[in-house]
Amino acid sequence: MITLWLLCIIIVILIVYSIFIKRQNKNLTQNYSKLLSQKKSSEVRLGQISEQLAPFLDGFSYDTKNTKFLGQPIDLIAFEPDKVVFIEVKTGSAQLSPKQKHIKELIQNGQVFWEEFRISGNKVEPDNNQIESNESQTVI
């Protein structure tokens, strides 16, 4: 009889302990998720600050007066006398996003073009003063 009561008490204690552990685990998981989110947010902010500071740091090889900040999806564009350079700044172990990889491939494959548009009234149209439509897409 005492053994049965002891067994029941042990089972109740284990059930209560199990519930306690599950709640603790849930709290720890929520805290971990919150900390992870804060860490990622801090990394993003550091990256954004670094993108804007990069032209002023040692080792930046383009004229800062001719470098413009874009932000997304490419960080900077440098206008040199003999070329235009798209620049992506990364910190730590950050990698190119899929969109940035695609833009890089387009540039490497010569699929970058110049087009002009004119505003007329309340709409914008391709510039009709260009000699041929093919000339409106000059490869950079």
C-alpha cells in the first residue's frame, strides 16, 4: 500500500517537473529568438553604417567625390573618367543576396544599358530624339 502511494507521488512529481521543464524550455526558446533577432538587427545596422563609411576608409580606391551611395540593391556607384563601377560593401561573413548575384551576372555578361526617358505632362516616355532604338541601349 505504501509502495503504491509512493509510486503515485513520484508520478505526480515527474508530471509537475515535466510541465515546469516545458515552460522553461518555451521561455528559453523565446529569449533565444529575441536575442537572435536583436543580433541580426545589429549586424544589419553595422552593415548599413559600413556601406556609407567605406569610401572614406583606407584602401578605398575610387574618388570619393565621384562615388554615390545607392543603398539597395547595390551600395555604391563610382563614376571614374574611364569607367562606371558598381560597388557592394560587405562586413564580416556577409554574402551577396540572390538579387545582388543576379545583378553581378548581368554586369559581367554585358547586359547593362543606357536609356533616356523624357517627362511629358504627367507621363514618362522613352526619348524619341534618339536615332535608332538599338542606340538607346548602349552596352556599358
